[in-house]
Amino acid sequence: MKFPGLRDSGLPPVVAQPPDTATMDSAATPRPAPSAKPAASSQPLAAAPVRPDARAQDAVARIPALAVALPPLPVPEPAPRMVLAALRAPAFPALAARPAAPEQLLAGLLPPAPAPLPALWAGDNAVAVPAVSVPDATLPRPEPPPSLGALPRPPDSHLVPLLPPPQQPAAAPLPAHKAPPGYFVSVFVSNSVPEGGMANAVAALVRAGYQISQPARVQVSIPETDLRYFHRQDAETAHALARELGGVARDFTTAAKKPRPGRLELWLGGPSQEAQAPVRTTRPATQPATIRRNPPQP
């Protein structure tokens, strides 16, 4: 069969065959629609027994048996377990009999005790005990105490008199301070120093040979006596005089205004010796209370 418009490709021509009527009939014949599935039965269906295939059994029978030599598996050791077993009580040897007391052992060795004697005053047949007279010559007489003269006397060389130790000679008094020639002391006395203290200080200066000025009272509180020097060459003399008067020496060599060498100043001070008069306080007289009387009632 040739179609117009197609080129000849050199292929063999295709011959159309008539369709198969049987196939066409079956294809054209309508088939009925499938009906709904039947309801499942509530009773279980019995499974059909499986029959072994004869060919499979024959193939298995033809396989030779394989003998595999496997090593034996190791048997694991059992885990330790704690088992409580009832132990029997230990058997101790029987205790020996306790030895007898020493009194019981000695009882068999000592002679039996004598029977007690009847009392002499028991019953009617009392026995009179005769009086025993002992002469004085048989009694021992006490010996007199030994006299002190019989005691041995130590030799005189052992007797050491208990005398007080010899007294040490008293220390020689220190020589009184003497003033160097040409020294002059100006005396200033605080108001807290009594007249007696000032007189003693002036007497000590005169006794030492110092030339002094008239003591002057000052309105200054001086806690302790001090001796002031203004030049280095006067320091030794000032310290010696301060020890004599019980005071201290003070260095005033750096003062702006200084007297000439050989001039010292004594500032006599100390706590006040005069007791303050007690302060007397008076209380105001109490006024008598005013007595008010109620006016008479009409």
C-alpha cells in the first residue's frame, strides 16, 4: 500500500492485513461491572496445609552432609556466691575443779580447838578467884631520865658565836659645791613657792659662795626649779649648782640676748605649799509657808 506524498525510502512495502474478527468481537463486547466484595465471614478460614514440593525434597536429599569440626566453646566460670553455713560451737575443755581455800587446807593440819571452859560464875557452884599479891620488890622501877650533864659536849672550836656582821663604813659625804670666783646668780621665785623654800635656796647660794641678786617674785607658774646658763664655759658650774638645789640645768646658749659670761639665772619653782581656803556655801533661808484659810461661810 502506498501513501501519496511520501518518498520512497527503499524499504519493502508493508502489506496491510485484515483485522482478526475474534479479537474485535471480544474487544467490542461489553463486560459486566464487578460486583461488590462479599462480606467477610466471621468464622476463620482454615489454612490449607502446605505440601512440600517433591522437587525441593529431592534437591535437599542430594546435598551431602557437611561435617564441620568446631572447637568446644569455653565454659564460663560460675560467679562467686556467698553461702552461709551453720558452724558448730567450739568445744572447750572442761574446767578443772577450783582448788580449796587456804583455810580449808590448813584446817586439816591444825590441831582441833579446845573445848570452851565453863564460866566460873555460872551456876550455884561459883568458884572464888583468890587475890594475887605481888611484892613491891618484884615490880620494875622506872629509870630516871639521863641528866643533861651526861651528854657529850662539843669542843669549843665548834662553837661559833652568832654575831651580826660588821657594819660597812658609811660613804663619805660629797664635798659641798663651791662657786668659782666671779660668778653671779639672778634669783627669780614663782608665786607658788612659799617663803621658807625661797629662804633655803638663798642660804644654799650664799653658803656655796655665789653673789646673788635680791630675789624677785614673778607671776609665772614654774613646775620645777631650773638653772639657766648662756655660755658653754658656764655649763659645768650650772649643772653642779642645779644638783645642789635639786633642779635641772637648761641650755640658753642660742638666746638672742645673753648676759656676759659668769652670769646664771635661778628660776625657783615647784608645787604650791599653801592650801587653798575651803569655799563656804550658804543656803538661802527658807520662807515660811503662807497659810491660807477659807473665808467663813455665811
